[in-house]
Amino acid sequence: MFFWLMVCFLLFAVGDILSVVTKARLSSVFIALMLFLLGFLLKIFPPDIISQAGLTQIGSFSAAYIVFHMGTMIEIEQLKKEWRTVLMALISMMVAVGMVLAVSFFIGRENSIVSAPIINGGIVATQIMTKAALEKGFTMAASLGTIVFAVQKFVGTPFASAFGLREAKEVLKEYRADLAKGELRPEFLKATQSEAEVSSHKFWHKHQKFYTPFVCISITAIGAWLATELGTLVPSINYSIWALVLGILAAHTGLVPNNILDRGISSGFINAVVFSSLIPALANIQIGDLLTLAVQTIVLFAAVMIGLFVFTYILPTWKIVGHRNLAFGISVIQLLGFPANYLVVNEVANASTETPEEKQVVLSRLMPAYIISNFVSVTSLSIVVAGIAATLL
């Protein structure tokens, strides 16, 4: 266990180091995923490396913890402004589906119908579509859908990282110009306020001596438990949405600190554990599968990326969110899902900034957009799209 745990953390570390060295031009998430995939294909790593490293059970609960933590990072006032992100995410989903269907003449009708919701979504949409395809006897379509799910993060991560980095450079340029003039605009003032300035009137700040790391972790555990219970009681709403809402409300009421796992001195470890939950899917990819379905996969993703770039970067649709790079970044989040979107924002913020204030400025611009886009597409509407598409096979 200790050996494979060391290997996993070393690969995560290599990804981070290369990301910092290249100023996030190479995504740490992408690098680590590629290293794991290469290890699986060359039979260097066992398919159950995450299980052997003792990370499987920890990974199963860590996602709810991170989503609750993310909720404590988002201000309700900020959330109200994210209707533009919601609209951009919806447009991006329609563009992606349209482009997949547009190449159906080349990859086949059934392949297109199966792949479209998977492009929009994650594991749930994949399960719905592959099960429907197998029940109808479309085994190749089910295989293509599985590969699309397995490789979509490889396609989306570099773009989400690169255009997130571009957006970070733009917002930092604006921030530094304002700083030089001594006149920060409201969005920068709010992002860079000290904890005391922001929280002095809040309950937790008045009693902060009680908010020790163990207390903060316990609060997060309560939030995660409540979210999963609500997800069980109301199965139509995924537990991750409950966790996000509970985190937002807990921070807004002042009962818990913002960035609660940072205060609990555990966000770094939990991030690594959440990242590990992505790895098992890669172990199922075989060289023969990639070779057999490579052409269809390349055509499909090329069509999607071209369509998204044209509609969200070149055409004036980007004006919905006000920034070209942000618009395209939002559009490709449907390929990533959680936790890759969260990890990408953090790596961009770490690699592009020089001070804690600059990091907060970048996070305040990217994190709400990337997170909300994910919940609109991957967590929520992709399941609806999958349900409709399954009936069309």
C-alpha cells in the first residue's frame, strides 16, 4: 500500500511541477492522467493501483467534502451574477450535441446518439447511454461511448487550462493596472479584502478560536453527510448539488468560514484524494480499443472543439459573459466535469499569480464560472439529454 500510495502522489507531484514550470501551459491534471494511462497501457501499474494504494474508500467520500468546501468559496451575490454562465453553458451543450449529430454521416447514427450526451456529461450519462446501446444490440456504439467518456478529459483539460490561463493574465493585467492607479474596482476590492475585513461581523469570526482544524473538518463532514442524505431522499437532485448549496448557505450565514478546508488544513490532501477517483476509469482503456475506434473518436472531438471555438470565441456569443477566453473555458467544462474543473482553476491560479491577493482575484473570476458550468452541464442537464437520447436509439 505504501509503495503504490507513494507512486500515486509522485505522479500528482510531477504534474504540478511541470504545470508550474510551464506557467500552466501544460495542465497538471492532463500530465498526471497521461502518466497513469501510459502506465496502464505498458502494464507498469496494476489496474487497481488506487485500491492497492488505499485511496478507494477515501475517494468515495472526498467528493462531497470538496463540493461543500467549494460552496463556502462562493458568495450569494456573486452567484446571482452567474446567470450568464448558465446561459453560456446551455448554448455550449447545444453546440456540442449539434456537432456530434452533424458528423453522424461519418461515424454512424447510433454512435452519434450514444456519444452526444456523454460529451455533455459524466459517469451517469455514460451509464445511461451504454446500457441503452447494449440493450438495443449496438455494441460498437456502447464501446465508442465508453472511450469518449474515458478520453474526454484528455481533450478538454488542455483547453480549459490554456484559456483559463489567458483569462487569468487578462484579469491580472486589469488588477495590476488598478493597483498602480490606487483605485481598485469593486470586484477586485471584494476579492482582495482581508479575512478580518470580510468576516469581522460574522459569527464564526467572533468565535474563531473555536474553529480549529478538527472543528472545520467536522463541519464539512456534517455538510457532506446532510448532502448525501438529501440526495437519497430526493434522488432527482444529485447529492453534489445539495453539497454546493449547503456550503454556500453555511458561509453566507456566517456560521462557517470561507474556504473551510483550507482553515481545516486539509484541502491539499482532499484534492489529491479526489483526483485519485479519476484514475480507475483509465485502467479500462486498451490499446486495441484506441486503435479500432481512434478515427471515430478524433472526428467526433474535432467537430465538437471546432464548433465550440467558433460559437463561443469567434462569434459574438462570448459577449454573454463579457470575455472570449472565459466563454470558451466555460464551454469546454462539459468535457471535464468534477473534480477536474476545480483542479484546473487551482493550478491556473497557483501558476499565474505572485501574491495571495492576485490568487484571490483569479479564483474569483474563474472558480464560480467553471463550477456553475459543470453543475449545469455535467451534473444536471446531461442526464436529461441522456434520458431523451436513449429513447431515440
